[in-house]
Amino acid sequence: MHRRVLPIVAFAHCMLAAGALAQTVTYRGLLEEMLNRESLTRVPAPWFDCRQASSYDRASVSAADQAGWFANGDADKFVRVEERGGRKEWVMMDEAGPGAVVRIWSANPKGVLRVYLDGSETPVVEGPMADLLRSSGQIGGVAVGAPLSAERSRGCNLYLPIPYAERCLITSDEPGFYYQVNYRAYEAGTAVETLTHAAARRSSELLARTQARLDDPWRPMDAGEGDFTIAPGETREVRLPEGPAAAGQMFIIPAAGSPRDALRTTVLEGEFDGERTVWCPAGDFFLTGPLFNPVQTWTNLVDPGTQTLRSAWLMPYATSGILRLHNLGDEPVTMRMGVAARGYAWDDRSMHFHAHWRQENPIHTRPMRDWNYIEASGEGVYVGDTLSVANPVLEWWGEGDEKIYVDGESFPSHFGTGTEDYYGYAWCWPGVFQGPFHTQPRCDGPGNYGHTTVARVRLLDGIPFRESIRTDMEVWHWAECDVGYAVTSFLYMRPGGSTNRAPMPEEAARGVVDPAPLPPPFRIEGALECEGLEVVSSSEGMTVGAQDMGGFARDKWSGNSHLWCQAREAGKSVELRIPVEGEGPRRVTLYATKSWDYGVLRFAVNGQPAGEELDAFSGRHGLVEPTGPIDLGVHQPRDGALTLRVTVVGSNPNSLDPKYFFALDAVRLEPAPR
């Protein structure tokens, strides 16, 4: 394999110093730590364990019980219910300190969220959970906005740190939701300054600066050397300045006859102090997956317009650092590359950066199983991962929960509620999004068919380990089929640390493996799609539009979509014009949808009551299903059309918020006797 050394490193004469150990953990210090890339490169001091409280199904007790281990009732599970102040409160987390909450996620936040610290009966955080997790909440009169609080693809996240000295109790006064709480558990005796309203107000300017910096973390860097070409089978090498030093911001601009495959077949390798710690296809390393998809996180930036991929992971070394680019494809790759190196104070807490890639395609989805991202031995911190999925069907691929074992745990200290929940979104939502800590830069569709790429970057919620870590994700698909997974795990580890991930050149050389094309969508014979009908009128404040249903089930909704009407109170309605060819009355048959948050519907055709009321509640949380045919009777067209009016008139007592949604799939007209 041919190698050439490329002089494309800019060296900044500044020193990243190993500052003094923090004497006290504070709210202000945690905000500052968020923006300190260098802090990730050192063994935490003071030491902490990162743990997770979640609403995972408590039937999951042992891997020996296949059914229980993959149980999927991952909502409404709490530590306990208690009476407080004359009301019921459902306890999500109750942990003795010292510690700090660093992330709260929910798919459907409910009730008033209260955070009680150090045994106080007065919560330091109190407000509607939906507001606090969707960028419109306050703590001590200080607004908490994006990006630390934001809803992205229906997942609601709060990344504001909440430190406490002795105890943290988190509750809601309304049940029925999914949740995850990530928190740091510091070693006993660690001094922690408990968050107060006064402390939040004193640091309001720092909070604003932190939010702004997280929203716009990228700064210009030198353009690097001119273009160079890597022939098939060739390797190009970049030798970094003599250490101690650190590689910082890096960019590559690849081009090839098949740039999509080039992002998989061009592999980045990193060797630091004689240890290979990075081996990863370029697209996966930069979180974009197959093809150039837009990415902007705290660690990566991808601009599809210029086809520029940037990384800001800090990669320190004591004596030597080498970066290599391997072309495992069968076409030459033209490349421009730049690396910014700088001084670094290497000490006994310093760690090397690791990025390890694994691909398996095909994976048969039955029986369900835990699919291993990585196992690592040594001392370090797990700081994130990116997953690319090739899904051959419309159905949802990611019901699986993360299971993360630290230092030989027999039961995972991180047990999640769904793959999309782990990556910060919810409800298998196909919308792409960006954020400093998580992103879904690609989701092909329709439904969840095709290529999907997701990523999570862990800053304050990085997971330290003394001896080992094992990260698994359940393969839990709604359909029995063959999928493809490609994952990259990011860690920092002390020198000498090892993993179970060896280079996979044969897998990378395959390029991008596309799923088989979808068959034509199922359609109800002779029916008109409601999402294609003219909306004559809809109530004020109600959103009406097509929703792709391919991710819920194949061959259940005509055209794999329906007309989704998002009403939030009774009395809201939508009116559709149904064109009619020819003369004479028609029997009207409607096809609609049932779901866990749908209301009771009343129908009218041409202003006259039609059919019976329909309770569109599906019967249980998580169930979405077609209604089957609904007979609305025989009606005479007027001016070549029928007018269908659907009104939500109430809600089943068991229907969950927003309670009044409804959806219309298709309508079929048949000639009827006069």
C-alpha cells in the first residue's frame, strides 16, 4: 500500500494546560465545562459516575428471559407515587448526592415538573414539563431557551445542569409519559454547590453566552494545502507536530466519481503515541453517514453545498501523532485536507481520542437481540456515537433500547426507552434536525424506509469508566426483515486502553449498501385519498396536512398516508370536497385512523348527519391502527361533489394528550339506488 506524507498541518503556539482540580462543583462551573473541549480529554476530577433513570419496562429483568428482556411497555414507569402538598406526584428520580442532573428527555412531557434538592420541600425547578423541555420554561425567573431546551422531531430535551449537594428528587403531578434523566453521581465527599434561584440569576449572562456559543460553535480555519489525489489502494499520511500537542479542528473536502461511496470507502485512521485509536470511514466519522447530509453539532459540521466535512474533536498525544487516509474504493479520490494542531500539557490524567466503526449488513430482525456498539477495557469516558441504518421496509426499525454497562455491571446502569429516544427525538419521527448534542441529518422515507443517520454527542453526560464499558442497542424492529447497521463509537481512553473493534476494510470497501426498492404502496380499490381532497374549511388553530404512515405499518393505510387533523379541543372540524363523476346518489364509505391521543368524531355529508359517532381512541398507548370501513350512508351529490364534514366532539377518558387529534385515510363512493 503506497503512502505519501502531506504537510497540511497548521500549528498554533498556544498551550492547553491541565488546570487545577475544581474544589467545588457549581452550576456556573458546569456551564463553563460544557464549552471546554479540553475537559473531555482528561480523566474526570472530581470523579463521577454517569447514570440514567428512565421509564423502561420493568419486566426487563434478565437477558435469560427473552420476552421480558425485550419488553416494550416503556412509558408510565416510576420509582413510586407519593402525596405532597395535597396532590399526587409521580417520582421519576430519587438519588442521594452529591450529583448533578445533566439531561432530561421526554416524548410527551406532562404535568408540572418539580425538582427538589437536598430535602427541601420547595422545588428549585417548578413549571409545566412541556415548557421546560421545549425552550419556554424558567428557573428563578431566568429563561431557559434553545439549544439547552428544545423540541426536535417531537423529542423534548433539557440539557441545563442542575447540581445538588445531598439529594435530588424529580417528580411530575401527572403520569402517562416517557422519560429519561441522565445525572452525574459524584464520589462521596465531593463539594457541590446546590443550584438556587439566586445562583441561576447570577449566572444568567453566562447562560446566554453558553447558549449562543453552542448554537454557533464553528470558527474559520486555514484552507490547508491544495488538492491531492489518492489512488485506489493508496494511503496518504499526515504527520502531526512533535508532542506534547493535540490535533484540533480538522476538515476534508473529498470528491470522486461516486462521492456517496467515497464517504464510506475513504477511511480515516489515527495513530497517537504508537497506538491506533481511530479507524473509521470518513462519512461516519463526520456524522453525515452515506452522502453529504447537513450536520451542525458541537463536534462536527458538514456543508453539502461545498462538500466540506469538519471535526472539532480534540486529539491529544504525548510524543507523536499520525493521521492517515486510506482509499479502499475502486476509484481515485481527490481530496483537500487541513488540520489545526496546538500545544497541549500532557499529564497523568490525559487520554487519547478513539473512534471505532462497526458494520453488519444484513441483520435479521428476528429473534430480537442486543447488538453491540463497542466494548472497551481500560479507563476512559464514552462521549458519543453515530448510527446509520439501511431499512428495506416502511415500518419502524428503532424500538430497541440502549443498554450500557459500566465497570462490569450485571444490569445496565443506562436502560433506555427506544433508539430514537436515546438520540433525543421521539415517535420514530422522520424529520431531519440539528442540535449541538444530537442530530438526524438523514431520513430517506417514505416512512422509515431507506437510509437513516442519527448521532449523539455527550458533553456533561459523557460516561466515565474505571475498567470497562459495554454499549448495546436492541435490534427491535416492527417487521421481520433484514436491516443494515453501521455504528461509530467515540471515546477518550488512557494510553493502553483496548476495544473489541478491529478495522473492517472489507466492509468499508463495500461502499453504501442500499435496501431493495419498495413495492408499490397499498391502496384501497376505488377509493379517493383524503390527503388529496380539497380542504374546503378547517377550524382556526387546527393544523391539517398529510402524514406519512409508512413507518407505522405496511399495507394498512391507503397510499401509506392519511390526512392528519391536529385539534386540541372539542368542536374543531375539517370539511372536504369529494368530487363525483356522473349522476345519482352514492354510498359513502370512510376509512380513518385510531390512535392513543385521538378524539370522538361526528360526521356529516352535505350538512346532514351521517353514520354513527366514532371513538377514535385505539385502546392503548402506542397503538396506531386503521378503523376499517365506516358506513356514512347514501347521499345525493350537489354540483358534482359531496361535502364531508368531520368534527371532534369529545374524547375517550383514556385518550392521552392532546386527546382531540384525528385522521382520515380515504373515502370510497359506490352508486346506490335512488
